[in-house]
Amino acid sequence: MRRSDKLKTVEVTYFLVPFLILLIGFSVLMGLTVKNRVEEKYALLEERTIEIANSYSHNLAHTAEAYDRITALLDDKIRIVAQALMRIEDKDNSEVLKDIAKTFVVDEIYVYSSEGKVVSSTYDQVLGWEVYEGHPVHDFMVSNQTVRIEKIRQDTENGLYYKFGYMKDEAGGFVQLGILAENIQDFLEDFEIAKLIEEISQRDEVKNVFFVNTKFEVVASSLDNYTGTTIEEEALQQKLMSERTYAERTEVGGKEILRVAVPIYSDFMRIGTLVIDWPTDNLDAQVLEIIRFGAIVLAVIVLTTGSILYYAYRKNQANIKIAYYDQLTGLRNNKYLHDYLDHIVAVPRRRNKAVLLLHVKNLKTVNMTYGFEYGDALLKQVADKIRQELKTDDNFFRFDGNRFVVVSDSVGDQEELRKLAKRLICIFDEPIAEGTDHQYVDIQIAIVEIQARHTSTDKILQDALLTFPHIEDNAAHPIVFFDERMEKSLQREDKIMKVLRDVIGGKDETSFYLEYQPKLDLNKNRIIGFEALARLRIDQLGQIPPDEFIALAEKKLLINELGNHILRLAADFIGRMQGQGIEDITVAVNISGIQLLREGFVEYLQRAPYLSERILQAMEFEITESVLLEHYEQINETLEQIKRMGIAVSLDDFGTGFSSLSTIGELHIDTVKIDRFFISRISRLPDQDLITSDIISMAHKIGLLVVAEGVEDEQQEAYLRKYGCDIIQGYLISRPLPEQDAVAFLIDYNDSEREQ
């Protein structure tokens, strides 16, 4: 595949397309803005009209005062009529009751016997009806009251609303009088509504005002010809009967209006709906002004944007050079490479294509030795030489500081790719002349063959970078092809790191654990302690070797947190043993050199809540001899502080490092552990060829205890006893054990020795 140079592909479309997109975008944005402003205006008008309508509807609260006065009058009226009835001898005559009802304008009269039976009434259908328990009339009958006036309620027999009053006579009988609530409401309507309509209609901005009762009759209107009419339209009836205030835009007489309807209640009973029509002429004028303003703003934005884009078009070539070309070498840069590879990945058939990532390994050293200007000049010569070899730079890119990429479009197989890579490396067999100096250049090449699995440019380059750690430094031609084993290795590392982070964060309490290997005191023939050994088991990966996950934790800078987690687990184990009465047993924990070098490690030990003084005195820290090479003084000072806290210190793998005997003598340690290499030789070599006894002797001379690790057979044990080794551990005594098994082994072993 060959793509044209980006500097030659600057077309007018690069101006027109963004301009059209921006034009459409700004148009849509401005249209939405204008639409929102218009809707906001309508919303404000609706809000204002609803507020005004509600304020007038609240004036009907005055009806409550009128209602109270009327109620008081009605109460008096009911009492007077009841008293008059009590004085009439023939009140048991229904016809007489009807005349009295007409005279005093009472709607219903009932005369009850002392047993609660209707003996006469203006309502013939209820003659003979008897009150029952729970009925309001029964409640009065059995009460001690002689007079009771109720609030408006629904009659249990005919369902109509009445205001009832009662009065008892001396014989125990009583009368009941009722006035229809509808008659009361009609009076209230006549009392308030006309005045309210007249007041609202006097507002200049109001067009029409109506009051519609619950029967959809126009009780009052600012238009005389509407008063007394009935609304027949079903849809409008449903809106008028809504329980909430509503507003809608509609047309009346060819003109748009805003109609607001507010439900009106009196004493929790709905008596009608207040309707106000508002003209929208002023609103339409404001909307038109908003639209004009929006059009002007859009025109200004379009002209400004067009000018900017035109200027950008004129400067496009310079910008592309900055964006897509490396200023130092003139090569296409990393961004150009991504575009180039994106195009390759997008093509379904991409056979015979590969990426060669070239790494100038010694550039960092050159920069540190001669300076960055010298290094830049050297890089430029490297790029020129590769360009000359390739005879084109169409598929040659500068990836980053000291890396270049060659994309092979037509190489057949791995052998051809290897030949190409060797050819590029051989360019630098001879040193490059830079000024008066001659500088050799070390080139490494990682090769990734682009396959169907490479669905993105990032994946291709990720695989190339992943390949570099697998290049052997001493290879004649440092060239490596990517394979899936490298990716699986990376995925394995990632899985281990995720589990370790979960362990440290307390999210995973099962994958990471400690096992304990017993340590036997040869002089006392008793188990005197354990070495805590970290274990990691991960689903799908199985048991992870300690060397692997410890090295990974150190590499990813998690070893300090992981080491603290191990300390906590070991401290908990010691605490549980001490809780069972098991004393004088030590637990050795391996401490990383990174932990010892970390500022504040000793302070952490002193303030950690799980490290009590008793637990610290039962602990032993093991360090490897290799950690002393570069930081002897600093680590030795830390060890001195650790020993002051009562923690024993042992030097692990003794004999395989580079420490002199005098250095060991000055080191703040209590014990040396002879490396298993020297122990394994005991079973294979005669005594005179072994130096293990000399190590034991020298350690004793400088006052150190000696522990032999990796003891696996009785011959090794016998040798170590013979030459005075203090403590041994290994499979001969026991493999590393889980906590419960370790405690059981300790108890059983020491008890059996006591019995002997």
C-alpha cells in the first residue's frame, strides 16, 4: 500500500467540510436557542397568567367568611324552627310539616319517636324508617345533647348534601331539619362570582373572563351574551373539570389567545372553574424580535467562522508539517504512523505486511556522555542512513525519542523479514562520524507480522514494544519476532498484579497465604521456630512460584505493601500461638531490601497496631546477602534499629554473596543461614572437599548462630551435628505447612521429644 504524502493532499474539501459542519451545527444550535427563548417567553406568560388567575381565585377565600355568617344564620334558623315545631301539637301530621317547611324555607323535616322511628316527614318515602347504630341520627339520639347542628353532609338515603339540625322534646322524641347544600352554594355564587368577574375584566391585558359552574353553565362572564349559556363541547368539559390549573394556547375569532382555567373550591367542595383569556399580540412581537436577533447572531458567527477556516486553509500545509512530521529528522512522525497503520488495519486483506520497530539502544548513554545536541545529531544521521538503505521514506517513521518504525508492505515470510532487519542492523557495523568523534550505534529490532488478531494500531505497536524485553543483549543480530507466548506472559503478569493489588487492598483474603517450615534446634532437639513462606494461588494459573510474584511485586513497586501484608499475617499467627500458651517460638519473615531502604520502615514497625512488644520479640527478619552490595551503611543502620526493638535478624543465602568475614562481623545480625548449595554437596562429596564446616566455625567465632536450610537426608543432618550447626530446616524435618498443621506438628514433635 502506498499513500500520498499528507503535504500534497491539502484540498479545498478540508475547508468546505468543516465549514459546512460548523454552519449546520451553528444553525441547529441557534435554532435551538431561539426555540428555547420563545418557549421561555410563552412559559413566562403562562406562569404570569396562572399566578394572576390563582391570586383572583384566592379572593374566593372571602367566601369562607360569608359562609360562616350564613352558617350561623342557618344554625339559628334551624334552632328557631325546631323550637317552633316542639310547640305544635299536631307535628305528627306530615301535611302540617310541609306547610311549616314552606313557611320557614326548610327543605326537609323529620319527626322521630323516642325509639328513633320517623312518624311524620315532608319526605313521605321515609315514613316508618328507623335509625340504626352508627348512623349520625342514632348518635344524636343516644347522646346527652338536646340540640345539635351538623356541618353539611351527604344524606344516607337520597345521597343529597344537607345541613341538618336536631332537637329533643321532653318525651324523648326529636325532630330533624335539613337545608339543601345546593341552595347554600347558589347563594354563595350570587354573592361573590359576579363581583370577581367584574374586577378581573377591568384589567387592560385581559380579553375575556368566565366563571363556569359544575354543570358547565356560564354563571358570569365579561361578555354578556355568554352569561347563562351551557358548554356542550365534551373535550372542553373534560378540561374544565380538571383538578389542576391548566393553560393552553388556542384561537378564538381567528386570533391566538392564551386560555387559563383555575378550579374554584369552597369548603372543600368544587363550585366551578374560573377561565381567563389573554391576548398574545405582545408575545408575538417579542418572539419575532428574538428570531431577528438570532438570525443576526448566526450571520455574524458564520462570517467569523468562515474567515477563520479560510485562514486555517491557507496555513494548512504548515500545520500539517508540524502535526505529522518530525522536526529533527524530517520523517513522518508517530501520529502519521497511527494514521498509516489505521488504514492497513481497516483493509480486510493485509497479507505480507509487518512492522519493524528499531530501537537505538545506546542513545541514552550517548546523551548522558556527550549531551543532547550530540545525540540529536547522531539520531539524524541514523535516520539518513536508514532512509538511504530503504531508498524511500514512504513507510519509514520516527516513533519516539530513540525508536523508528519501518512498515513492510510486501515481504513474503519471516526469513525475508529477518534479512531486511539484518540489512538495517549491518548499516551500523561501522561507527558514525559525528564531528571529530566516531560513535557506534547499537540497534535492536522487534518485528510484528500484522495478522487478523491486530484489530487496532495500538495492538500492533503494543506487541512490538512487548517484544523488546525478549531480545538477547549478546546476540550477533538482536532481532526478535513477536509471538503469542510473549502476550500470554504479559497477561499472566497482569493477572498476578491484579490479584496482589486485591490482596493488599483487602478485597482478596484467599489467594495469598503463608506456610510455615519448622526449624529444629540440634542442641535441644526441639522445634524452636518457623520460617514464614509466602504462597500465591490464582484461579486458572494455579500455584505461582514465590520467586515470580515477589520479583514482579518489586518490579511494580508493590513489595513494600506486600511485605507489610506478610508481616501482618505472620504477626497474627504469632498472636494465635501465644494465645494458646505456646511461647518461645520465633517466626522468621523475609524482608525485601526495598523495605529496608524505605524511609519510615522502622517507624511503621513501631506504630503498627498488630505488632505488639511480645510479637516483635517472637519475630525474626531474614535478609539476603545481595541487598548489602550497594547500600551497606544505610541498611546496617536500619538493622541496628530493628535489633533494638527486640527483633532477631538473620542473613539468608550466606556463602553465595560477596560479603567478607570482616563485613559480616560488623553487620547487626544474629544468625547466618548457610545456602542450600553447600548443604546439598554434603551428600555427594567427602568431608575433606566441603567448606560447610569452615563456614560454621567462622560464624561461631564472630558470635553468630548458624542455620542450615535445605536439609533433606540424615547424612546431611549427621554432618551438621558433627560440626556444631545450631539449627536446621528442610524436608528432612518437614515441608512448609499450613498454619493449623504447623502448630500441630510443633506440639507433637516437642511433646514426643519430652517423653523420650
